[in-house]
Amino acid sequence: MKKIINPYTKLPDSNCFGCSSNNKQGLQMQFYEDGDYIKSKWNPRFEFAGYSNILHGGIQATILDEIASWVVYIKTKTAGVTADLNVKYKSPVFVDKGELEITGKLIDLNKRLATIEAKLLNSDGKVCAEGIVKYFIFPPKVAEEKYNYPGIEAFFE
């Protein structure tokens, strides 16, 4: 597994709720490349609970969307925006039961649309939520000029 660097944290307005270490209220997710997959390990915090001790469904959807965006950065070597997010909630995710694993894999790519399969697994390895996320992807030049995509080299040492 290879650590992915977040080059966006160096930007003055870096405040992404999903991945920025500058956003103290955010998820502060970190990512790794593992073959065809992008992965993240994440410990839920109580302030992200919805009902009782269960991770809020909107936070779960955000996590799946965030892993998908990093699949786009690394596997398509450009940037994009969410076009469609379809989440299936399969089992409760408890905020006090340990580290979660999130995985994303590119399952289809055409000129303008990337389709990513994303999964959220609990500390026992059980899939608790899964999604199909479609991203409109930008031509690399547009991604660099308008969306600060730094090039694939910036994500690795």
C-alpha cells in the first residue's frame, strides 16, 4: 500500500470537509493506493453520530463520495465533480466500535464520466454502506487551470 499525499492542503483556501487536515471540524481523511483500489482508514467521532451511537447517513454518503473523488484524482489523473451518488445502507455503523475502512475502485471510464464503486466497512470487515458514484471528469488542462489539479506526481513522494 502506498501513501497518497494531499497536495491541496498547501492551497490558501484548503478547507475540504472530507480530506483537509486544515478543517478541524471535518473528516480529515487520508488515502492510500493499493493496486486497483484507493483506501482510507478512518475513526468516527461522536459528533458525527445521527441517531444514538450510529454514524449519520449523510456522513456515510460524504465518506463514499470523498473516496470516489480520490479515485478520480489517482486513477484517471485528472479532477472531476460528482454527477450521481447512489448509496445503499446495509448495516448500522457505530461510532464507538473502532476504525472503519473505506475502499474505492474505478469500474468504468469514458471520455467524460468515471464510475466508481465505493464501500464502507466496519472494524469487523462487514460492508455497512456501498455506493456507485459517477463523476464528470475534466480534461487534464481544464482540471489544472480551473480546479487546481496539480498533476499525478504531486500525490506521491
